[in-house]
Amino acid sequence: MSEYDVVIVGAGIIGLSTAYYIKKKNPKDRVLVIDKLNAAGQANTAKSASAFRCLFSSQTNYILTDSSVEFYRHLNDDLSLDLGLLWIGYLWLLDEESYKESVSILKSLGRNISYRVYESDELAEKLHMRTIFKNDEEAELMGLKDVCKGVFIPKAGVIDADSLVNFYEESFLRLGGEIRYGVNVEKLLVEPYEPLGIPGEPYFWQDSRVAGVKTDKGVIKAKKTVLAAGVWISQLLDALGVECYIKPKKRQLFVINADTPDLKKLLASKGFNNVGCIPFTILPKPDVYIRPFPDQGVFWAGYADEFPRAFKLEENPQPEKNFYQYGIYQVLVKYFPQFKDRRPSSAFAGLYGINTLDGQPVIFEEKDLIVVGGASGSGVMKADSMGRIAAALYNGEEYAVLYGDKKFKVSDLGLKNRRVEREKLII
Amino acid sequence: MSEYDVVIVGAGIIGLSTAYYIKKKNPKDRVLVIDKLNAAGQANTAKSASAFRCLFSSQTNYILTDSSVEFYRHLNDDLSLDLGLLWIGYLWLLDEESYKESVSILKSLGRNISYRVYESDELAEKLHMRTIFKNDEEAELMGLKDVCKGVFIPKAGVIDADSLVNFYEESFLRLGGEIRYGVNVEKLLVEPYEPLGIPGEPYFWQDSRVAGVKTDKGVIKAKKTVLAAGVWISQLLDALGVECYIKPKKRQLFVINADTPDLKKLLASKGFNNVGCIPFTILPKPDVYIRPFPDQGVFWAGYADEFPRAFKLEENPQPEKNFYQYGIYQVLVKYFPQFKDRRPSSAFAGLYGINTLDGQPVIFEEKDLIVVGGASGSGVMKADSMGRIAAALYNGEEYAVLYGDKKFKVSDLGLKNRRVEREKLII
């Protein structure tokens, strides 16, 4: 059995972006991607709301997304690859306190962030929404706040994650990369650097390394192993006692058809973007959001709940009816009465791989194992940068060059010399 | 069903120390301790090597242990409580490189650390050990290093963990605290601060809190819930999506009878301490250690293996024969030929609750839940301080007063404003 130069576990968007950049930098290396599913991007990549924004409070998040999104723009516009890229913008509907915080964050960024502020009455008129809950006891009981302003960010939008995955997969294959689907990794293989032939090796007095993977289709050996398996990363690492600070949390999306005149009108809200649709819209705390699909005539509504939502790894997480009915709907309908009595036509659930240190990705190497994950729900919008950084780590480079010739210090996303700020603009 | 002021989950040494100090500070509060086992300190407290040292590189670890140990000395000496406290000292056997590191750490501490350095030939003579492996191919293959020096720390020793647990349990009961054994916590109870009577509460737009515990003997409600359940903490917290950075790792101890003249002589090594026995001795990397029981005529040998030892929660972890035979024994016998052909008469295994951030305890409050854990294998020697700090947190105090009137900032061990150095002197 021949040894690969590198085996990459996970054919989601992060795994394939990593594979592509490793192969591109090292054309002669034998690079193999494996995935337990039968095609690319079928696990949590497929469950993404696949929206993107280039506005974050932390410099790291900003660079990772901005350069990735610029690359997607390049593919879509310059190379005429149809990625379904729509610059619909993000609209934050903010209560008074959050507005103050947001403005102070925007000012502190010290970059040329383009944004526009909408007044409460303007929003009410443009979106036919309620912004003031005066005398609404129910809204008060629910702790819902009046919308004081809207902050619109034009450099943001939506993308078709599947097309993007296909781009990385095809580009990787075209360079001679190999992919095997339907291969499930049971565990990471650990061997001593210098085997002595003793039963039960390695013993603790031996230096040992990750030498590949044991799968349901046999052992695959590799000089380097890359773990890009999203929420499944920690399970495999726990078995070796390696901490990566990635924990899975269920996230749910509910599909609501714009099948009434009011909802059609809301979906096709004018004046925000040149697509002529409502932006990706985030309601005031607790931050329920709406993701429009102008072509398909639907909205997705979601909410990333924290306490007491469990950290729990599930193979097939299911959406919860009550999460919409008593949760999202109750909030949504207060601001947007257009949704009154509308029920979801479908729903789905996936898992975020949350980095519990700071919500930023982790990219580190230990014992010939490279870990790329913890994108914390924004993997699609960071996939290109993360792949480039992981490939730089594979090549032992101190800096990765991101799209647009931006340099990024690889160790900043590592664990030993990690240098990232905690993100304040979490949705 | 009446509500407790506080329910404390876990009657190990940390839980009972916490319970005692909470009750002591708040005599009128109804304080209940519950544990799934049928007596105090029966889980991992009972599996401890129950040695202590007041030498750590980090200020935090130093303060936590030094003040705890001073309190134990006070109990043992001033109050004539028999805690089996023996000041046998710690002896680090160091290779050249580690010795240099250690000296630089000792110098950097800037405290009056009392220690003594032994030369290699002195150690060979006093302990009848091998310090030089010249021409020993096997030792070289194993990567074992010559002993260049020994560093002896007198302010260190062993204690009987069970007696200490009993002290906290009895003192707590004497103050009117309640304990229920054989009560297993199934989950933490979450309720909204302001219940509305909607099915399936709490919803995400409600502020909610931990309101007690659901056990196999029924629900126990409390104003505050303290989770001091050692390695079981993360399981309960994961269910609520709260991160505590505590992961379980199996640790094994092997009991070797001093039943040969050579081993008897080794056990009764003179000149290190006034007990007249070999100190708690740590061999050069990979840091196999020996813990002597002079009264019982036995040694315990152990090793805290890292990679690839799994993070794994087990109800009944078992020692592994090969871990001794091919692991500890192979290293031990090279330095101490006295152990030649000796096999363990018994062995046991427990779990460390390792804080994967920095190896220091975590003590924080969130949503009326106080978490006390992550002692990372040194819970016995930090139990008194940890209990005092947790009690200060319960009382909303900024500083805890440790034994010896030392002030400790409570938030230093929290998660939000955590301020601890990474420990360099890990065994």
C-alpha cells in the first residue's frame, strides 16, 4: 500500500479549498481527499445559509472574509463562473443601545467600511414593517425592542455554496488531485516516528505522529493528514487527546414561501440593492434573521440560539417545529406582520462547528496532523482564505498570501501563538 | 417542594470544600450537596496520588497550593487532625537540558523557594540508581536521558485525601449542611427568569437560568447551582451549550510492594527528609514518577501520558497491564534496577479533569450556575483555596481570602477575565 503525501479528511468547502491550494502549490504531491458521503459539500456546507458579509469587528475575520469574497467576485465576474453571487447587502435592524454599539464598532474599525444608516420611519415605509411596539404588551413580555435605526452594508450578499464547492472540486481534480467518496474515517492512525516492532506501539516514551487514517475501506497512510471534517473534527481528535476547541451546535433554517401579495412585495423590496430585493436582514436582539431567495420566491428564516442549546454531535439533526412556531415566528411576525399565519413549507437543520475560544477558525499542525476548522458558521465566506492558510501551513510557510496579495500570518490562527480578537459582530 | 439556596453537585474534595466555605460564610442558607455515589470522595478524589508540592511556575498555581497546604498543615499540626501529612519532599531527577530550564524557572520565580541540588554521583550513591546510560543501546532507543542533577523541594509531600475529605464533610455537616448520597444528576434544570406558562419554555427570546437539577430521585430546585462534579462537569454543561474547557483523561497508578531488600532500602532512603524515606520522585522525561508509602511498604508508580491518550469519559476506567509492562516498567527499571522483574500487586485508574486552556482550575458563574473544576490532576492540593474562591464567587465578592490572609481575585480563574499563566512545571 503506497503512502500519500497528504490525505485530507472532509470534502466540504473547507476541505476542498484546502486540497485545491495544497495541490496547486505542490503539483507533484499525491493529494487524496476522502469523505464519508457520496459527493462534495453534502454535509454542513449544504446546510449553510450561504450568505456573506465583509463586516466584522475583528481584523482577522475581516481579512478572511474580504479576501475570500473578492476571490468569489473574481470567479463570478472575471471568469464568468456562475456562483449565484448576489450583492444584496446586509441590513441590521437595531434598537437604540445596539445602534450605539454598532456605530462605535464601525468607527473603531478604522477602515473604509461603506455603510448607510436608515431611520426608523424610513424602514417602516420601505419594508412595511413595525418598528415601534408602543402599548404592545406581548412584545414587551418577549423583551422585543423598537427598531431605532437600520444599518445597511452593501459589501455583503448571498452565494450558491454548491457552485463554489464544485469549483474547488473540479479545479482540484483538474490538477490531478484524487477524491474517494463513501469512505468513513474510523480513527486517526498513530505510529511512532521510529517503530521498534514492540507489540502495542507506540508507548509513551516513544515520539509518535499521525500517520494517516483507518477507514471502513482500509488504512490510508500519508506523510501529512489534514482534518477538515467540520463538526466531526473534535470526535477524531478527542480519541488522541488533542484539543481543538471546536464544538457542534445545531442551527435550523425554515423556508417560507412568498406566496401572498404582501410577502411578494417584501421579498422584492426596492432601493437597497440593484438586485431589487430585501437584503439579508437581521432583526433586533435576539437577532432572528431573514435570508431572501429572490429567484425562488422564498425566504429562509433562522436564529443561532446560544444558551441552553446543547453542544451535540448528530449525524442527522432535525429542525424543531416549536423552534419556528414559538420561537422565530413570534419574533418575526412582531416586526413583519406580513408573515402572519405563514407556516414554513420546509425546514432543515445543520451543525455549526463553533470554536469556543473566540469564534474564529483554527488552523494548526501537531504531530504531522493539520487541523482546519472551527469556522463557527461562516465557513463558506472564509473558505478561500482558510484553504490558502492551511496550504501555507502544509508548506511550512510563515505567511499565507490571500487573494488580493494580502499576507496573513499562519500562526495567528494556530493554538500556540494564536492572535485573534474576539468577534463582536456575531449573528 | 421547597427551594434550596444552593445545591452543590459532587461530594468530592472540591465539592465538599466549596460546600463547607459557602455554609460557613452563609450560616442561614440551605446548602445541599448531592453525589451519585454513596459516600464522600469516592470518585476521582479516591484515585489521586494525593501528593502535593508548593512549587509551580505560575503565580496562580503557587498561591492556590501554598495556601491550601498551609491550611492542611494547620489542621494536622495545630488542630491535631491526623491527615497523614508527610513532608517527604519532591525530587526531580533532571537531564542536562531540563535542569537548565528548571533552574531558570526557579530563578525567575522571585520567591523564597527553598530547594537543594544533588549531583549525579550523589544521587547514584544515595538511591543506588543508574544516572548514566553510556553504551546502553536500549536506553538510547527509548530516548532516555542521563540524570545530570536532582532538584529537591522540601515544601512538598503526601497527604491522605480521604481524611481531608472527611474533614470537609464533617465540618460542613456540623454547620448544618445537608448531604444526599446516591442521587444522580441527569441534567441541569433550565427555566426562564420570568416564566410565561408557554409549552416548551424557555424559548430563545426569554432570558433563562439554571434553576436546579433533575436527578434520578426527583427535581431539586435551588437559587444557585454549583457544579463541582469533576470530569462529569462538561457532560452536564455540553447539554446546555456552555463551554468550560474541562476534558477527562485517564491516569493510572501501579502499586509495587517493597518486598525485596533492595526495594526496602530504596523506600527507606535516608537523608532527604525527616520521615526517612525516598521523596516523591520524578524521573527525567517522559516523567515517570514514584510515590512512596513508607508506612505501607509500597511504591506507587505512575505516568501522566499526553498524546495519544484520549479525552474520554468513563464510569469505571481500568488500568492497562501493558501501560506498566511496556511503559512505566521499561523506564523505571533503567534508572532503578531495584525494580527488576517486580510486577504490580495491584493497580487502579482514575480520570483527570484537565482544563485544556492552561491547566489551571476554572471557577465561574453563568446563569445562576457556578462551575468549580478543571483542577487538572492537582485538586487535592488546591481544594481548600478552590472552595474558598468558589464561596467568594457565590457571595458576589471580588476577592477571596485564602488561608494565611492571602487575597485572591475571583475573576482570575473565571472565563471572561481569566488571568493565569500557563504552568511550565507539569508532571
